[in-house]
Amino acid sequence: MQASPVPGLPPPDETSARHSARCAEHIRERIRAAGGSLSFREFMHEALYAPGLGYYAAGTAKFGRAGDFVTAPEVSPLFGRVLASVVADVLATLGGGDILEFGAGSGRLAVDVLRRLEETGRLPDRYAILEVSAELRDRQARLFEQELPGLRGRIRWLERLPESHRGVVIANEVLDALPVERFTVDGGVRQLRVAAAGEGFAWTDVPAPRSLGNAVRTIEAALGRELENGYTSEVSPLLGPWIGAVADCLDTGAVLLFDYGASRREYYAPDRSGGWLRCHFRHHAHSDPLVLPGIQDLSAWVEFTAVAEAARGAGLDIGGYVTQAQFLLSGGIVDELTSALAAMPPSSRTAVELASQVKMLTLPGQMGERFKCLGLVRDLQSLPPALTTQDRTHTL
């Protein structure tokens, strides 16, 4: 075992430590080629997506107990079953269509959704997956072969967005993994950058380039106040292009975005002066993104106001903005839980686990309030109650 660079974190094993050292050297080479530093967005991209070295491009376990964090589909199959019912209602309104999932992770969500749709006789024409990681595509394929061999013919992997899509787009914890710019305010807007420091990395800063400076000033104008000196946070310049690309391919249907995030006023509130960047390693959350490159997850909470603005600018309508708890409760998770519990002894360990899973998905102190669902639609005549009950669009 190697010593952990952050107090309280478990030490990486020797194999992981060697991998991280290779990723770090790759980033240092990029820093040297760039003249001494990289923007944090460039650093985050390399740490997550460098071919064969980045966190999402390498072969380490990422999801579930053996990985670094747990997503809602990994918490409970009930998440996917509720989502399947909502998706089925949208497809019924359209008279059929396909499902497209971004970044399917372990494949667990796709399995749970397809299993529920098969049970109810409402399978889509096709379930397409856009996955950037070859290693994750292999894992997904193995899972489908094990659990849904009869539906294997309906599943397709894509290398790029289709030219047209009619149906539903699902993105669960995708936007938070888009590389972000970090900035600080010190008599003006300054861009936080990453420089090499021995075998590690250190922060440095320069006057913000025009695009970043304009983005921060636009935020201040929307807030009606200037950010005080010392305020540090993030801007996601890739949100707009990502939403625009999805909008370009969506002929008609819905886009369901699940992520931890907040409105602009919450995101840039005075008491959030340290930003929303988060790191996860072996189920330990911390705030130092410059350590363990290639073997820890880096993410930033999503500023959903920016997502909504980009969607409207791309010609999409807002179908609803709700907490994950409200989406699940209005979508029928209580009925799903009741049905599952009725099929097993009340004192069984599985029954207790299911009830605990629902609490984790819906309680405010767990995932229920921190995670949101933003529904984007085009030419959809009927919206599912999961998106419209206690809609918070007015807060964006």
C-alpha cells in the first residue's frame, strides 16, 4: 500500500498507485508542452478521459461497493423501475420510439429499465447507449448477456449522437463529469490553473481569458450582485454545446437529466464561496482534485439554470424541474416498493434492504433533495406527473 496524499483517505493499492503515477506523468508532459500550466478544465479532462490513463478510460472498478461511489441505479433497482414507467408513458404519447442513454456506467440502469419494460409489454424499438469508455462498454455487454440475453438484439452502442432520435434520452450523472473551469475573484476574475510541483501538482492563477471573464460577469448580472474577493467557484463551458448537440438530434420526445445540482442563485450563493467541485475515492469524498489523478473521480455539481437557458436557446421546452425524491414519489416508487414487499416475507433481509434503499433515494439528507431531474421536451403533448408534480422550474 502507498500512503494516502489526503488525510482520512484510504491508501491506494500498489497497482492503482502505479497507474496514477503514469497518469500524473502524462499530465506533466501536457503541462510542459503548454508552457508551464493547464487550465483546470484541461487538467480535469486528462485526469478523467486521457486514453488508457484517465479515470473513465482505464479498467478500474468505479461504481458500487467495489468502486469509488454509488449512483441511484446502483442503490436500488426501484430507481430504474420507476424511470421505466415514466419512459413508457412518454413513448406511448409518441406512439413508439427509442431510448438513448448517455454514459451507461455499469449498465445496471439499462438492465432495470429494460426488464421492467419487458414485464409490462412496452419495450422500445431500440435501446442505444453512447459510451465513451471502451472498458465500460465491455462491462455493459457482459451484464446484458448475463441478465437480459433475450433482449440483446435491441441494444446498440453508438460512437456519436445519431442524426435523429425520436423517443427518450436519459443522462444519469453525466453533466457533473463535464470538465469545468475554476475561477477566483481577486480585484477581477482570475482563472485557476494547474502547474507541476515535483511529482505532484499545485494551483496557480492568471487573469481570466475573455470567455471565462465574460461568463462570470454574466452570472453576476443575473444575480444582481458582484462576487466578493476570494470567491472561488466553477463554470461549465461544455454544458451549452452538450445540450445543443442533444437538441440537434432530438426530433420529438423528452430528455431526462438526473444529477446533483442547484439553481444559479443557490450555486453562487455567498455561503458557497468554495465552489462545488467534489472528488471521490473508495467511497470517501474530499475536495483536493490534484491528487490521485486517474484513480479518483472528479465532478462538479450542475448549475441547472445554465442547463435550462441552453435548452431554451436550442429550441427545447422545459418539461419540469423536480427533486429526485419528487420524481420517484410521483412516478410510483411507493407502489413499486409495496409490490416488491408483497412478494417476500416481511421480516426478510431483502425487505429491510429495499426499504432502506428507498430512504436513501428519497430522504432530504440522502439523495432525495441534492439530486434533481430536469426534463427537456420537444413536441410532447402530454407530460408525465413525475415531472409536473411540485415542479420547480420557476426557481431556475
